[in-house]
Amino acid sequence: MKWIRYTAEQRQWAIAQMGPPSNRRIRALALSSGITEVTLRTWRNAALIEGSLVRKDSGQSERWSGPEKFRIVLESAPMNEAELSEYCRRKGLLPAQIQQWRLACEQANAPTTTAQGVVKPDSGMARQRIKMLERELRRKDAALAETAALLVLRKKAEAIWGKDEDE
């Protein structure tokens, strides 16, 4: 077997071809470059571990955790448009995704509003009212279940003994 040594430039070029925006498949890259698939896979796995290459996923937003999204928003906040575009290419993101994440971060601690647009305070009174309403709902559910059981028993009794003619 013949061992071929590749230069660092060849390796960087191949990794760049496997990453965004090209996202070339290993088989196609192996055919066009003459580098074996095994070598390309080894380089890709090493780049993934280093963090210099990101996987191409269909659900790009789902692969990032909340803290990672927050970190990306913080890192990209002072960047101008050209720097942001370069950053997005390196990370395999779209600028619109970072904008959505930024809006979500900004709205994370905003007061909640109702459908009518009224701000609902998260106060102790609201929590007490919720507890009272939940208690009342449990009581009504129990009464409804008891009524349904009595109706079932009444129907069974009528089926066994027949209807009273006194009624």
C-alpha cells in the first residue's frame, strides 16, 4: 500500500469544502480531489471535535442549545454586517437565525400580555386567584363525577326493578 502525505493546505482546503457554504459530500470530494474517503472522514471527524467544522443538519435551529444560542447572540452583537456574514459562514448559520435568537433573548424577561394587550403582573394575588380557581374546578369535577355515578346507578336500578309507578 502506498502512503501519501498531504500538506496542511490540502487538509484545510478539504475541510473548507466539507463545511458551509459548499457542504460537499465526502464521496464527491474524494472523486474530484483524489483524496481517499477514509482520509476525508478522518479529517472531518477531527474538525468536528475541534469545532472548526459544524454538521450540516436540516433542523439548524434545533441543534443549538439555549446557552449556545445566547453565546452566539453575545458574540455577534458588536459585529457589523460583513463580520456577521463571515461569522455565520463559519458557524453554518443564517443571519436571520441570529436575529430571531436576539429577539427571543430580548423578549425573555418582558412582561407577559394577554390577547387584549393588557400586561399581566406576576404577583402573589394572581397566584392566589389561580389556586382558588383550581380548587373550585376540582370541587366541580368531583360533583360532576358524583352526579354521573348517581345517574348510572339510577339507570341500573330501573333496569333491575323497573320504574316506580308512583312517580
